[in-house]
Amino acid sequence: MKRKKPELLAPAGNMEKLKMALLYGADAVYLGGEAYGLRAQGGNFSRQELKEAARFAHACGKKVYVTVNVYPHNEELSALPEYLRFLQMAGADAILVSDLGVFSIAREVVPNLSLHISTQANTLNYAAVAAWERLGAERVVLAREVPIEDIKEIRRRCDVELELFVHGAMCISYSGRCLMSNYFTGRDANRGNCAQACRWRYTLMEETRPGQYFPVEEDARGTYIFNSKDLCLMPYLAEVIESGVDSLKIEGRMKSVHYVAGVTKAYRMAIDAYFAAPEKFSVNSAWMEELGKVSHRAYTDGFFHGGPPNDAQIYGSSSYMQTSEFVGLALDYDPATGFALVEQRNHMRVGEEIEIFQPTGEGWRQPLAEMTDEEGSPIGAAPHPQQRVHIRMERPIEKFAILRRDTKEE
């Protein structure tokens, strides 16, 4: 049976991340405007930026989806129709919604704008998917709690497009519908202002012994009992594709440019390799290595095989790990001189080894042997944030290539 290649959908926390996601292989991006999205602190797009984002994506032959997935209160509804009309005018290819009221208003106000049901709607079964389909949804983002066998059954029973998270942060609360943040800080996660209380350190206290704190795990720092590992379905990519889902989604609108580029390219290469030779496909260790280079927590397959394993939580720390760090972004390259114009993103100095990671071409390693300032004067280091320097390259380098170095072991 010939399968349709699924869309690769990447996060775009700001304009730079949007461009990097698309250049490094995403077929579409999802982003938030300044209202009605679930990332109030996520570097959201102004109205002018939304228009620019749509223009850039469409010029690349790709798509932009905008989150309108808050659970609004009455007073927030009056401005919604005008905002939806703006999104349609700005060129959004679809909007993501969770709330049935928002869905119904959108159907009435912008009937030609595609509606995707957000994972926040907790869609777990074929009856719910079919109900959204009858109401007019074009796509349903499945809840993270849906296992592979249920995904296959939903696909057999329903014709609507299905979207599945394959990579990124997991939440202690059901499909991200959290009340902890509101309880502890008054910041409503369901209206876009999550304080990430699940990443805090906790101890246990018995009711009749106030002030006596008992560690849940034997660790002097306490324990992070709600802190999940990150989702990574790369090892099971063939199963994911063969389940028939239409879009593979990467979480991370608040993650770095390095994360967006690295994770997107790894999944792009893997998807393309599967469709080049499905019968010979196996997960390349280089793709997994790439996923280890970006900032992440330890990986888990979450609910994909029926339920999270006992080790799906991280009890000792809420810190991240990575094997590479982003030091520069190539803005231009002069083939006549062999120098690249690079914007510094982390302190770098002559003599250290750097790795070149490119949007489409193969990467390589080389010593940082020669560097000048913008005027052409030799310099030994680039210590200033976003300082522009020229670096001699051993090979031609693509625009928007990432320069990085191995992290130092503690």
C-alpha cells in the first residue's frame, strides 16, 4: 500500500525560529499571536509579524497554523470575531482551537478558514474524532495519551486528518490541561500563562507533623515528582508513519533556535529516508545523536506503547542536557575569500573546534583558525552577544547554517 508522506510540523516561537524551522525542513509551522494562544510568555507574533510569517511560509510553499486554543471566559469573547477575521486576512492556513464555543464562533465568522482541534481538547477516541469531523474540523490533534493501537483504530474509523506529537516536552496534567499553575501562582495555564509548576522541587509533609519534610526519593535536593522526561518517537518512526497519521508535530515554541533546527532536520531526514525505501528503513544513529545535541530532558516514548513506563519521570533534577552548544549563525558567505559572516550566539575563540550544521547540506568539523571583526581586523575571540565576525571556512557554507561546539563535560 502506498502511503502519503505525512507533514512535518515544527514550532515557531518568533520570526527567526519560524524561518529556521522552514529552512531546516518543516512543511508547516504553528505559532501564536498576541491573543487567544496558550503561550503568553512564548515570544508571540504581532499582527504585522503574522502577515510576514504567512508571506515567508507561502513563498517557501509551506503553511502557517495559528493557535487560538485558550479556554476563554465571557469577557474575552467580544474581540474574538475581529481577531479571527484578521487571521484569515493575514494568510493563516488554519487555526488551532480547543474550546467548542471558539470553534462555533470561528465556523460562523470565518467559515472558509480551516479548523484544527488542539491537543488541549483531549481527543482520545474515534467517537470524539468523528464528532469533531461532523462539526466541520479539518484536522484533530490527538491527545498525547493515545497509544499506537488506538491511533490505528481511529485512523480506520475516521477520515479527518490526524496530527500526532512525536517530540518534545510532556506535561504532568492531562494533555496539558493544568490547574497546578493557577493554584500555586494565580497564573492560568489554560489561558496561556503557565508557571511550569510541574518542574519545581517538592517534598512530602504529613498533616499532623507540619514543618517536617520527608523526601519522596533519597536526595538532599528534594525531588521533582511531577517532572516528566521528554517525548521522543524517533525510534518508532516507522510505526508512526504506518499508523496513517497526517502530520507529525514537534513541541517547543519556547525552545531555542538550535533546538528547532536540530530536531526538525533530524525528523526531516528520517521521514525522507523512510519514503525513499520503506522496506529497508531503520533509524540511523546519526539522527538520534542529533536529538542529543539539542537541549532536552532524558527521552521517553510516553503513552505510545500503552502507558508511560515507571522511569518516565525524572525525580532528581529538572535540568536539561545537551552535547552541543550553539555559538554562531552564518548570515552570508563569500566564495571569493572563503569567509563567512557569522552572528555570535555564544562566546567563541580561535583555536577551538567547531561543527557546521546546515539546513540541507552535510555538516563538517573544523578548527576555528581565523576570525576577524567586521572591519577585517584579526581577533582571537568573539565575546559579545550577537557580535558579527568573519570566520574562514574550509568549505562553502549555507546561509543560516549553525556553528556549534561540543559541550564541556563537568
